[in-house]
Amino acid sequence: MRGKAAGVAAFGAALMMAPAANAGVDEVHVGVMAHNICVINCDNADKEDGPNVEFQVSFDSPAFLEWAASPQPYVMASVNTAGNTSFAAVGLEWRWDFADKWALEPGFGLALHDGESDNPFANGTPEAEAFSEEHVLLGNEVLFRTSLGLTYDFAGPWEVQAFYEHLSHGQILATGRNQGLDEFGLRFGYQFGE
């Protein structure tokens, strides 16, 4: 597990540094997320404790993405405070202003996590049952990350978001286990150039 955590940290650091040379930083977000919550299917919710602390850097949308409504590339890291599943991700976020000071920000990306992919014990054994009661079995080390933020802009460069994210391989990046992971929380943002 320690090796996986170091791998996720190294991946996150590399993601944070790579785009900086090609695009300007547009905004940063810092937040706290309730981890492994129940949204639709609650069978696997609440297996893992501890909130996640998140940090995200979003970059100016490059010109070649204008055809896709100019999404912003992002890199982010999410660290679980109780030693459970942490992850780093890279992807795209869109911003749709729908009212004065209000915006929706959907996103899509790929994440690398240090949680459990599969049960290491044989099916049907007491050890396997105990392990599956305490761990979310994500089925693959690389997962899709979908997100949705409801953003309120304060005067000046600050904003606050109610933020939801879901991690899953969707039976596309892998087959078999796909219990998924949901998080919901509050993030504060600082917009450069505001």
C-alpha cells in the first residue's frame, strides 16, 4: 500500500508540473470532501472513513479545444486523512454561467488511485468477506473521474463550490469489480486575473 501511495503522489506531482510550461494557471481550488458517501447504490458506501483533502490547479483553455466549448485542463490530488483511498487525476472542466455570480462546472478525467482494486483472498472465505466489508473494490488502478461543481463567485478573485465527484472504471477501462467511489464536499477557489 505504501508503494501505491508513493506512486500516486509521484503521479500527482508530475501532473502538476507538466502542463505549467504550456498553459497559464487560471485558478486553484482547495477543499474537503466527504469520502465514500451514498448517492444511488449504497451497498459500498461508508466502507472507508476519513475526509479527503483536495488540491486542484486549472489552466487556461488552449485554442485547440475551442471546438469543445473551451474546457479548462486540470490536474488534482485528493488525499484521504485516514489512510484510505487517495488519488490524483487529470482532465477537463467546463464552466457554464447560468445566473449572476452562479455557474455549473462539469468535468471529466482519468484518475490513478492507491485504494484496493480486488480482494486478495479467495471468494467465499471468511477473510474475503471481512476484507470486502472494509474496502471499496475499485476493479482497476486507473479510473474515470466525473465531477460537477455548483460555483458561487464572490466579488474579486474568490469563489466557493459545492462539489461532487465519482470514480469508476465503468466496465470500459476494466471488467469485473467496479464498486465505484463517490465524494461530496466544499471547495474554495482563487481565480487569477480577476
